[in-house]
Amino acid sequence: MSRDAGATLTTIKSAEFVAAAGELGQLPPPLAVEVAFAGRSNVGKSSLMNCLLSRKNLVRVSGTPGCTRTISFFAAELGDGARLTLVDLPGYGFARRSKGERSAWAELIEGYLLGRVTLRAVVAIIDVRRGLEPDDRDLLELLATPSRVSRPPLTTLVVATKLDKLPLSKQKLELERVKKAAGLPVLGFSAETGHGRDELWKRLRVAAGI
């Protein structure tokens, strides 16, 4: 594959917000292949998605943990015409929210992850500086459980964000630490520098079958 052809596979022709749902009954019809992004509050999920979509503010970035309360859907068309829906899940693990809110969010996330027929992959986002935390382990366990609907097995992609916050000498060591804890391959990512963007897109395309 030529360099130009490879670039086309990760170039964004268009990206737009499609819908948001605060309850399972509000989810849009499952018409397109979806990949979801999940992680603890303030882990850099919105920044990662904006980087992937080559947009600055399409996915809302907030300095307030737990700001995202809905599942949001974004339709993307890549340079070769391939289409994919990126799904932003509410951040988990933020203690200041009420127990009722956290319970409702858990029900919403679990219902979507186990019951969405068009879901093909989930990007589990870890802050490389904090490593794998209990809530992250819970997510990985959930993703390994059988789905409630008939669909291909989910692909789980573990991505360690904020790699640029570590000295170069520590990056490989911390990535290995996350990999060992997760028991899965880990991709280092920086929304600031774009490191890992093209590789993540390639993995998403494979997982989504596009």
C-alpha cells in the first residue's frame, strides 16, 4: 500500500453529531457499524475522539469530571468512503455524583454494550499515568461476557492516553505495565501530538470490517 493510500484510510472526509441518549429507549436505530469509547471520567476520552475525527470541539471536552451524562453518536466518513459511527459513552468512576446517578449510568452503559447489535469494538481508555484501576477491570470483565443479542464477538482495544505527559524514558515501561495488568495489547496515544492516531484507526477499521 502506498503512503497516499494509507493516509486515505485515516483521513476524515466528514464528521458530525448524530444523536444523544440518556436512556436505552432513546438510542437511535442501529443502522450503521459502531465503535464505542469508554473510560474513567477525565481520562481524555473526548480529546482522543476529537483527534481521531480531526476536529477540535465536535466531541465536548470538559475539565469537570463526570460531565458527560449521555451516550453520544458521531457519524464519520473516511477518505476512501468508508463510514463508521463513533460512540462516546459516559465516563465512569466519578464519586461526586449521587449513587442513583452512578447506578443509572452503569445500567445505561451495560445495556448498550451488551445489547447493541451494530456494536463491533470498544476502545477501553486508560490514563497511562494512573494505570489500570478497579473500574477499568470491571469494564474489561463486562466486555468479556456474552452479549444479549446475536452479533459478532466484540473487539476490545485498550488505549493508554496522555502518553506525552510522561518522559520518553518512561513511556515503554508504563505501557508494559498497563499491558500486563489488562492482559491485552495496549496502544499508546497522545491527543496532543497525534501519536497512535493512525494505528488506532487501522485497528478500528479491522475490527469494524471496513
